[in-house]
Amino acid sequence: MTSLVEISKKEQRMLHLPRLGALWLALPGVLFLLLFLIWPTLRIFSLSLFDRSGALSFAAFARFFGPGVYNRVLLNTFNIAFWTTAWCLLLGYPLAYWLAGLPKRSQQILSLFVLLSFWSSTLVKNFTWLILLGRNGFAENILQAVGFHDLHLLFNRGVVIFAMVHTLLPLAVVTMLPVMNQLDRGLTLAAATLGADRAQAFWRVFFTQSMRGVAAAGLLVFISSLGFFITPTFLGSPHEMMLGQMIIMQINELQNWQLGSALAVVLVLAALISCILYNLIFGLSSLAGESHQTRSSHSRVLRRIGLWLVNSLATISSRVMAGYDRTLGRLLRINLLTVYACLIIFVLLFPVLAVIPMSFTSASFLTFPPQGFSLKWFEVWLDSPLWVGATLRSFGIGIVVGLVTCLLGTLAAFSVSRSQSRARGVLFFLFLLPMMIPSIVIAIALFYFAAQLGLVATNTGIAIGHVVIALPMVFIILLTTFQGHDWRLDHAAATLGAGKWQVMWRVTLPSIKGGLAAAFVIGFLTSFEELTVALFMGGGMKTTIPKQMWDDILLQVSPTLAAASTVVLLVVIVLFSAMQLVKPRNKPLPHEGQ
């Protein structure tokens, strides 16, 4: 009897530990973000309010919001971000819908192609578009062959939006897809049984339930678009200048910290206002796949407006589909959605894979298709201390970032998933905050703060910045992993006499090893391909491989750059393959398959 009482008390302690003490596990991550995100960002805010003499001044904001070039840059930024978000949602939703309807195995394989495009370097993709769309390039030659002449494909707003959509479309898809996978397709079938046609069942049942994923994708794409500077720098003209470019110019070239900080403040406020509006309607917890039950009066009003729009679209689509079935549908015996999805995946992968043959060219310049075949550019890359040093530095920093983000993210995710305190909402918002602040702002804030600590032009400074940027994604992956873990196994082990450390090492960690592996890979890749922090924190002395590629594009576009891009792509493919190998496969329950 005594032993049973002891076991019962031990189980109770295990059951109540998360309620009382789990929040403390998030303390290392909280302190890290307070020191290297919140405090530096607040310092940047204060810089925007004081001139060089130290006097309080709003001149930077007055100059920015007044008529002139700064006002036009602000309008450019919001205009380009809006259209990028709209096109990403419009083009990405059908692809996500198609993937969600596939068998699980097929969906996993095809999703890897989308993820490959997502985690491929933005710098590499924009560099490839620069080659493909350039004068006498691959795209122009094809268009001239079909009768289009005097084309100017580069250095305009259209190509900037196109390239940004190409970069961020996978983000929209991978954000919407998990939400669609959670929806019950039986409801659509039930609607059809009750007399709804395909269009009515889709719009009024499936689409309305998937809106949480659509809104989350729109938020992430819009915030990411606000801080873009690589694409407009390479593919745009001065008329397409965005706030990110202006911030870099003011701080790096003109050393005007007050105006540069004011631009950063505007960028952060725009992102935070977007997050606040999203939170009022959907709840920020929905970014991690949780439902938001409580709705404000504003949310209910917007919901009524949304339902009216959905019903209108359902009616129009129903008539269009009926007309199609009576005419073209009888002639075309193909699934148009499948054709569309395959075409989009092809476009996503084309610039990623096109860089591979270009790296084997025998010419001294880059064209597609390449001229000849040679390995000499890989030899140039291997013989260059600058390229090899940058590559090794990226690997070393990436491994450190992957390990640190896994440690901080695991503690924080466990804390949020197991705590019953109201503070868990604050923690969730804090660990998502780096995702809501444009990376260009994080980079300049850390640069100013690190300069006072002597961390500029050090590997440590670059690694700290990469941890800040990678932590939100790692946190979300691990939070989802912990939410999917069956905690009854831990309680059962505790009941049978296992201590809390035994439960952790023998039950919890083996169950979540797939999530930990995925989190490490994501943390490593985020660091390995990150440019913005390396651009500032490297101080021009410590170069990572993205920073070296950036310098090479600005100074000389040589095939060595294509060889380095192929190496980066190879690293991404190998890591994704390794992640799939260690990913645990879902085993059927005893009653399944019988």
C-alpha cells in the first residue's frame, strides 16, 4: 500500500510540474531575446529621436513624411509589398489546395520540391533571374522566337514583383498547407450530398475553414516583403527603391543614423500594426496551428462581410463551372488544377536548378544554356582562400546556430505547450517577435549594439544575429512537435517509477527526435543562407558565403558565383534528405488496417 501511495504522489508531481514550473524553462530564451532583440531595437528607436548633438528632434520623421523622395519610397514599399502578398495568395492557394488533396506519400514528395525552392537562397534565385531575363538572355530569346521584340524584362516594377512573388510564394504555400491538411474533407462531400455543386461546396465549406491559413500566409508574406532589399537592388531601377535599400544607404553610405533609424521605426511600426490587426481577427496563436475561439465585435463584422463575399464568389463560380462543363469540359479530359500545380512547381524550381549547368560552363561569362563543359570554376572556388574561408565560416556558424536555436527553442516550446499560465501567450508573442520585425531592422539594431560590445566583425556577432532570426521558425516547429506528443506516455512512465530525467531521456526525447532534427536543419539553413545580418555584423572582414556571393555580384559576375551557388544548393538537398531519413514514420494503431 505504501508503495502505491508513493507512486501516486510521484505521478501527481509529474502532472503538476508543467503547471507550476514549466514557464521557468523559457527564461534562457527570454533573456537572450531581451538582450539581443528588444534592447537593441529600443536603442534604434531612441536614435531616431535625437540629432547628432544629442538634442530631441523629430526632424527625421518630418523629413520622411514630407513631400519628396522618402515619401515615394514609403509608398513604393507598401505598394510592392501589397501586390506581392496578393499574388502569392492568389497563385499559392490553388497549389496548396492541390497538395492537400493528394495521398500523404505523394504530398510529402511534392512538398519537398516546394520546400527546396523555399530554402534555396534568395540571393541565388535573384542572381539566376538576372541571367535568364537579361539582354539576349534565355527568356528574351524565347519571346523573340514567338514574335515579341524590343523587350525590356529587367529593371522595372513588374520584374521586381515577379521575383519577390517567386521568392515568397513557397512561404505562402507551406503556411496554408498544414491548415488545409487539418480540415475534414467529409464536410465538402456532405455539402455535395445536400445539393451543393463543386463551386458552392468549395467556397462555402472548404474555403471559409481555410481562411485562418490564408490570413497567416498573408501576414508572413507582407511582413517579409516590407524588408526586402536584395530583389529591388538587383532587378529594379531607382523608381522601385524600397525602405530596406534606403536604410542601408543612409547608414552604410551616408552614416545618417537618425534618418536611417527613423526609416527602421516606420518599417517596424508597419509590421507590428499588421500583426495587431491579425491578432484582433484571428489570434497570433493560429500561426502555430491553434484555433482562436474568442472573437471581437470587429472580427464578427469582418466575418459577416467575408461571408457575403464568399457567397457572391460561390454564386459566380457556380455559373462559370456550369458553363465550362457544358463546353470546354466535354473536350478537355485533363485536370486543369493538376496542370496548374505542376507548372507552378516547375517555375519555382527552374531558377534554382538552372544555376547547376551554368556552374559547369567553359566560358568566362554566364549564359543559359551554358557554353561548353568545364570543372575549372569549381577549381577556382576551391583554390580561392576567400571563397573557401567564407564557406567554412558559414558551415561553422550554421552548426552553432542550429544547436543554440534547438536548445532555446526546445525549452521555450516545452514551456509554452505545458504551461497553463496566462503568461504563455506573452511568451508565444515574444518568441514570434523576430519574425514580425523585418530582418534589416534586426541587423542594424544588432550592428549598433554589437559595435559597443566589440562584436562587429566577429563570428560570435554573426552567430548571435542568426540565432535571433532563426529562433521563431525553430520555436514553431518544436511547439508543433510538443503539441503532437502523447503526454500520457510520460505520465505512464512516471506511474511505473521513472524519474523525471528518465522520462525525458527515454520517453520524451525519442518521441520528438524528428522535430528536433527538423528544427536543427531549419536553424542551420537559416544561418547558412542569411545575408542581411552578415552584411552588417561581418564588418566587411568576416564574410559568409552569402556575403561573398553578394560582393561578387556587385563587383564581378563570374561563373565562380554559379559554382558556389551549386555548392549551397547541394547542402540544402543533402540536409533535406537527411531530415527525411530521421523523420519518424507514423505507425498504424493496432486497430487500424484490420
